[in-house]
Amino acid sequence: MNRDTLSGSPGSKRGEHPFSIAIDKEPKMAIERIDPELCNGCGICVTSCPADVFRMDRKSKQAVITYPEDCTLCGWCLEVCPRNAVTVSPEKRSPLIVSWG
Ligand code: SF4
Ligand code: SF4
């Protein structure tokens, strides 16, 4: 996996409160891509995404992914896009994972 890990122990005694922090170099955000060859600019994804992930690009008049980190992986954009232009990963990973113990 493409991940950096840092481990340590900030407690008064060595080893008392061990922790680790993992940072994904390429975090997954579930929503991955809109194919510009397929998108017809209908805007349905923009108005129907419950997490407000998309916007319309004024220049291209196509949908663009603006807030990928807000994607909840609901899959609704896949259902409503009439051109099958949207790609959603089945996986969502945070860029930062902190664990104790
Ligand atoms: S619903 Fe599909 S075709 Fe319509 S704007 Fe969104 S990505 Fe493009
Ligand atoms: S999967 Fe759901 S939350 Fe994510 S971009 Fe599509 S409609 Fe929005």
C-alpha cells in the first residue's frame, strides 16, 4: 500500500502510550472521475448529489468534481447520470489514520 507510517510513544515512560499515524499518499475519495467524452452537461449529478460534490464548469459546460472528499459513496450519481460518465470507487480511505495502543 502506498502509505507512510510514523510510530512513537509520548508517555512519561517509554512505551506507555504508543501511537501510530499513517498517511495515505494517494487517498481514495470514492468519486473518481467524470469522463469528458461522455458528459453531456445535463447537470443532473450537480443537482442530485446529496453531498454537493459536483459543480458545472462554465467554460466546458460540463460537470466537474469539486469536493471529492465530501463524497459519501452513496452511488446516486451512478444511478442518475444518463451517459454513464461517472466513475466511483467502491473504496473510500481517509488520508490520515491515527491509532493508539
Ligand atoms: S449527470 Fe452525467 S452527463 Fe449529466 S452533467 Fe453529470 S456527469 Fe455529465
Ligand atoms: S457517490 Fe453519492 S456522494 Fe459521492 S459523488 Fe456520487 S452522488 Fe455524490
